Amino acid sequence: MLSTRGIQISQRQTETTSLRGKYDLLAEEIERHRDEIAHIERLQDLCRGCTGESCKQTSRGMIPVVDTSCGRFYHVLSPCKHERNRRERLRIARLFASAHIPRAYEADTFADYEVTGGNKGAVDAARMMVDGEIGGLFVYGVRGTGKTKLAAIIANERARAGKPVLFASVPDLMADIRASFADGKTAETVRAVKETPFLVLDDLGAEKMSEWVGEQLFCIVNHRYNERLQTVVTSNYSPTEIIGHMATVDRRGNVIDDMQGQRIMSRIYEMCERVEIRGADWRMKGAC
């Protein structure tokens, strides 16, 4: 009959075998750190069933973990579910801050967008853009029909999903590029717009056109076309009207050269689904 000591030794050996299989540790490492391993496992029990809303650990946001290297024991701290959630919220907040979505639309979702017969096609296309079913979208229509709001919703959905996005009003973007001349950051500004994985170019055609503006726009659009980067463009003008807007004219208003506009729009045509929004100016509802 086994003595009490014999039973204890047997149990200890069984426990050691179990821990070796669990942690891939050398037997002597288990003997040396047995109490510490047990303490770590008790602390880990505090995290079972955690929803991530609060933290029960002494080291808030961190859970102790047994780490092994070449069979040796190491006590390390790893971010827990609560801390990972906190970091993800901060990351998304930074994405929203860097996205430059207009404050008037920064909280909007598709639920805030009134769907009508005149904009249903655009809303469906916007949802497809968010889901990655299409790589580009060109939305046009007269002012006040909800193009910017819809584009902002696309950007919001992207940011909420934790994915990078940049929202840029074309007139403001041109002003920012000009302003960057002074501190030598022009290349950096243009590169950010060219290379962001997802770009919203709002209000194309509202900028004061010049040869320089045309060159900047072509540089941005051409790069995104070549690299197949997701792009949303909105405009008050139809594609044909934009080409005319970007044309060089003489003093009498006769078109001398519209090649720049054609080059830009040919890229947009190739990489974007085109959809028109029809309807009255919603900003003027109730006006006499």
C-alpha cells in the first residue's frame, strides 16, 4: 500500500507530466517555478468569461502568461481582451481624426441617409463600395442632392471597420498643396493623397481650374488608377461637363485644349462605377 508521501510524489509526477505537455517546459523548470505557474493560472482564471468592458487584473489591461523558450520558463504580461478593445477604440479614433471627414457628417451612417427614387442607385453602389464589391465610384448630380453626405458615410463605415481612409474636398486639397510649398512638404502632401488605400475626392470641378491644378489632379488620379487603389469621387458636374470645365479656353470662351480633362476623366471612367443622383436641393427644403 502506498504511503501518503508516495501518493504525493506520484501526484506531483503526474502534475509535472501534465504541465510539461501544456507548456513544453523542462522538468527542472517546472519544479523550480511550480508555485509561480500556479499563481499565473489563478490570475488567468480571473479573465475567464471577460467581455472586455472592465479588467480584474492587478496589472490593469495585462494578463500574465507562461512563456517558454528552449524549455525555459518566463513570466510575461500580454494585453488582455479589455486592453485590446481599448487600443482598438483608440486606433479607430485616430483613423477618424486622420480621415478628415467633415464634422457635419462625422457620425452619419446609412441609416441617416434618406433613400429616394433619385438616389437609390447611388446608395446601393455606396454599399457595394464599402463591402469591397467595386473598386471605385463616381457620384455626380446637381448641388444639394446628398453626394457629400453619401461619400462621408462611405468614409465613416470604412473608419468604423478600422480601415484607413482619407476624405478630401478637392478645392481644399489644392489649397493645402499650395500651402505646403512654404515648408517644403508638397511631395509629402501629394504622396499621402496618392497612396492612401481608400480616398474620397469630394466636389471635383469646384476648384478654380488652371494648368497647375490639372497637373496635380492628373498626378493623383493616374497613380491611383495604375495602383488600383479604391477611390470615390463626387461632383456637381457630369463627366462631359467636367472635361469642359478643365479645358483651356480663349478670351471668347472657345475651347482651345481639353486634353487635360479627358486624361483625368478617362482614368476615373476606367476605375469607377458611375452613378447620377437626381433630386431637389435638400438644403433648400422649406425655403420660400
